[in-house]
Amino acid sequence: MRRALSIAAAVLCVSAALTGCSFVKAVKIGEEGKYTGAKTFNASDESSADWTNIVADIKKQAEKNDLASLLGDGGLKKPEAVTLKGKVVSFESMANGKKTYLVVVPDGYKGKTEVDVQTGSIYTGTAVRDVQNEKKFEDFTNQTEWSEYAKSLNAEVDSNVIAALDFAKNDPTGKTVTLTGAAESTAGKVVVTPVEMTVE
């Protein structure tokens, strides 16, 4: 009996060798990285880990970029890191109340361009991602990851900047806003996504 089993095993080994087949290990979905060394991309983890450095980076870039001055010099040609101080003339809500923003008149600005400061919970645009220098497109595997990173950075704005201001309970209309953020021109307006903001 042992001889028969030995012969059968030998036949299987020879057969596998002749056909080029090999035995493989079954790997559970989600555990591939244990064997390949590749890490599963998590946009939230990436943005959370980068957030402190990104805020510092945008603040440094914005030191000489007062938004009122930029608007007076012809406006924004591309997304820019900016500082802004001005009066909140209205607190607007759209998209069933899930997208809100402040309409702000920058101090010293006499032009007609509307300045909107995004206050969540829905954010549009990718300005924070586009002005920061912590990560580049080449640091990601594909466009999908790059896009998810932008969304996660906007989520960081919501949790780290906007949540504590609680505009649902504290109407900012008529108050002065001071912020550092990423600004971009869109649809005839300037939209600012803050990375730091106070309202007084």
C-alpha cells in the first residue's frame, strides 16, 4: 500500500513538472500585502498623516498672498494659497443644507468679484490638494487615488477647521473672518477652502 502511494505521489510530481504546473497558496482578499509587500491605499489615513505638514506649507506659501491684493492685481490665474480677512455679509446654504458657505468682502477690496468661503459639509474643488507640496501625483498609483486624496483633504478641513466653529448654532453674519486657505476662481467667483480660520 505504501509503495502504491509513493508511486502515485511520484506520478503527481512528475506530471506537475512536465506540465509546468505548480502548487499555489490561497490568499484571503485584503491580505495580499502580507505576501507582496504592497500596501492598500487609504486616502483618509494619507490625508490625516499629512495634515499638519500641509497646513504649515500652505501658511508659508500664503504669507505674501493677501487675497484682496491678488484680486486687485487681476485675480487668480490658478489655485493659490492665500490669507483673507474680511466681513461676512451672509451665510448661505444650498444642496438641502449640506453645502454651506460664507460670502465675505475682503478688507480693502473694492471690486465686484464674490468671495465664497466653503464651510461644509459638502466641498467642491481640489484647491487644497493642488496648492500643497507635501504630495504629488507621482506619489500615487493612479488618478483615482489622487482624486480620493483631494476629497479626504477636504474632509480634514471639515473636521479640523469647520466643526469647532459650529455655524449651525453660531451665525457668523456681520462678523470678521480671518483665515489661511486655498483659493481658486470658478464660475466667476473666488472659492476659498480654509485650513485655518477664526471668526470674531
